[in-house]
Amino acid sequence: MFDSLSSKFSKAFSGLRSKGRIKSGDIDEICAEIRSALIESDVALEVVESFIHKVQNRSLEQLEDLNKGINPSQAIFSIINEELTSILGGSARRIRLAKKPPTVIMLAGLQGAGKTTLAAKLALYLKKQGDTPLLVASDLQRPNAVTQLQQVGAAISIPVFAPEPGNGVGNPVDVARAGLKFAQEKLHNVVIVDTAGRLGVDEELMQEAIKIRDAINPDEILFVVDAMIGQDAVRTAQAFLDGVGFDGVVLTKLDGDARGGAALSIVAKTGRPIMFASTGEKSEDFDLFYPERMASRILGLGDIQTLAEQAKSAMDSDTTAKLESKFASGEDFTLDDFLSQLEALKKMGSMSKLLGMLPGANSGAMKKQLESIDDNELVRTQSIVQSMTPLERHDPKVLNGSRRARIARGSGRAVSEVNNLVDRFTQAQKMMKQMRNGGGLPNLPGLGGMGGMGGMGGAPGLPGMPGMSGMKKPSQTPPKKKSRSGNPAKRAAEEA
Ligand code: GDP
């Protein structure tokens, strides 16, 4: 997400960081670098100029004071962070539920923007919050839009109101109106209406959206836009704002190589907040949009809060409570606990996406490591642990050569992989101990140089991660050579 913008920011700061005292020329220089980074990222020119103007003025005004402080470059970094957060919308805004249910949410946007996909994601998010959403299939234009909504709805167990087949058949305004009535009768507290887009902004599209809006009187109109279309996103947003009007924006396809232009221009140009971000094709690939967290990611500070929240929501509360109490009481972390962590990690989505939220993820070295992650490693690791008996999971010390050979056969993996997992698990156990004794979050195996991050409270699934042997760890020390008799792992490898 915003990779190239983020690396350019990181490059611009690296020069400033080495300076003890900052001169006005240094500020001009960093502003010029940031300016060209923003323009290359397709941010609207007026937004760039206004941003640079604010950063430059604030930095110059405070220059004397900044130089009196211990870390003037950090102070400039903070100004940039605040201004970036401000152009991303300042504070976060969420769906406002209507006083009298159902809350009606209408999705609008071009064809292919990701409305249907988003409808399901939003419904799933609301369902997890305890709401009872109904999806309404009013996109009767795009081929297969109705069946697509029915399929995604069924996959996440959310009812879909779809009385018309679509593909050009049926009246979308009638469907929207009937959907609302159906929701009232069946006591759904939220109705999400998927509407048809067109390939470009045209009069027919606007008229249809206006008629639907007037028929259902939505509490929230969300404009859904593909972040990859850059400046066009802003032009389309403007056309929808003038034509139909909307309350908030959803940026989709932020998992792609969006250059950042849309996110950084749309709030300033439309005056409407970005409320959600869509980051993949699956119904779980959905994030609440927090301007300050996004600014932090762009500036390479990572997004530890989101990471911790995702870890927490992927683990059920019983597992989290069990792990927390184990952690507090000093009990050993077992392979069963590790298995629950693996399940949770799988639910959290792609590993590279998750680790991309760590501070420094925009640096060249870290990016290379993230690219080398193989998500199938989790599945392989899981199959190894699942082939162990309850005793072995509880006490890996019993894993002698023949047990390891049996596990390897059972999981269809090599004995060396079983050995590797056990070694990494033992390392992770030690790390848990180290953390409990106040050492903070240790280096994650495979992430050399990223350690020492406090503030991960509530993310019990993250320390250790012994399963990630797919990541290369340049600084990893080679395993100690042991004698034949003393090493059951080696014996097992030889016997296999
Ligand atoms: P609609 O015409 O606005 O309803 O668009 P769809 O919901 O059908 O989305 C168009 C295409 O974009 C589909 O292939 C989706 O799977 C894909 N898509 C939607 N949202 C995302 C996203 O956040 N990331 C990625 N990579 N693909 C997405």
C-alpha cells in the first residue's frame, strides 16, 4: 500500500535525520523532495501545494525553537505527520446508525470500483459488531452483479434481497424500495443497497442513482472508488458529489500498487471523509480508515494499533484469555497454543500484509524480506503440529527421533522441517519468557533488526511465530552442531 510514496518519504527523511542543526535551506530541500514525491504519486496539485506551504511555514516559523530541542529533525517529522493526517481527513468517522432502524446505506460509484465486493465486506463488519444487515441487489445492470452478491452473501451467511435477475432486467428503484420494506418487516437494523455503476460518469447513471436515493432516503451514501485510478478518482468523486451527493468515501484496491493520489486528494477536494478501505478480494480484506494510522504507515512508522487489533479479533476471547493468563502465570507456551496462534494468523490474512504494518516496513531491506514470505508455510507448519499427539504438543521435549520421523510421515513433510519447527518453537518459548521478564517484544524470528517494540499489548499471537521459516533471516546464527547420540532430531533425519 502506497509503497513508492512511502519509500520516497523515507529517502527524503534519511538526509534530514543525520543533521544535528537544521537550516532553512534543509527545510526547502526536504519540502522539494516531498513535493515531487506527492506529485509522482498522482496527488492533486492544489493539495500538494497547500500541504507543502503548511509544512514549510510551520517548520520555518518554529525553526529557532526546534533547533533548541534535542531532536530538531524529529520535530519536523512530527509537523509532516500532523499535516499528512490532516489531509487524510484528521479524525476517523464511522457509520452513523439511524435513531429509527433500519439504517439505510447506499453504495454508489463506477462499474468495477468494487461496490458489490464492498457491500459484503461492510455487511460482515456490521454483523461482527452485532448488527443484522440485509444486502439489496439493485445493480441490475452489470452482468452477474446479482448472482455475485447472492454468492458472497451466502458465503458470509448474510441474507440478500434479490427479486430480479439483473443483467439488464428489472427496475433498480423498485428493488431498492422493496428491499427497504422487506428489511423493516424482517427487523434488519441495517440495509446495504448495491447500485449499478457505468464505465464512466454519464447522465443515465446519475439519474438512476438519484432516483434510488430519493426512493430510499439513505442515512449514509458511500462513494466507492478504486484507489488505483489516481487523479481520475478525484474527478469521478467530484461528479458524484455534484450529481448524487455522498457522505463518505470507501477506497478500494489499496492492496494494489495505488500510488496514494486518491487517498491524499479526495478528502481535501470533496470535503468528505474516507471511512473504509478495501484491501483485497476476500470479505475479510476490509479496514476501518484511520487518517493518523495511514499517515503513520506512509511515513514508515508502521501501524501497530491495527496489527494488534487484528490479532485480537482473529483470536476468540477464550483463547486470548487462556494465553494471557498463561503468560502472566509463567506457564509454558505449548504447541497447542501455537496451533491456536496459527489458526488466528491464517484468519488475519496474508503474512506480508500483516508484517507490512510494522515500523520500517517501507525500507528496502524489509521489503525484500516481506517479498520472500510464503503464506503456504503456515499451512505446512500447521500440518506438522496437527500430526503430533497431545503429549508431544504439550511437552515437545519428548520428541525423540522416532516420534519426529512419525510426525514427518504423518504430515507429508521432511524430518528436517519437523526439526526446524521444534527448534523455532523452543526459541519462541524462550522469547515469551524474555518478554514476561520485561524485555519487550523480542526480534521476531526472520525479522532481524526489528525488535524492541513496546505497545503490542493485546496481541498475544505475535511473539515468536516459529512457523515463519519461509522468511530468510540474514543474521540468523547457524544451529549448533550436536553429537550423534545427543541429538534425536539428527538421528531421526538419518533414520528417515
Ligand atoms: P462493482 O462493479 O463496483 O460492483 O465491482 P466489484 O465488486 O465486482 O469489483 C470489481 C473487481 O475488483 C472484482 O474482480 C473484485 O474481486 C475486485 N476487487 C474489489 N475490491 C477489491 C480490493 O480491495 N482489492 C482487490 N485486489 N480487488 C478488489
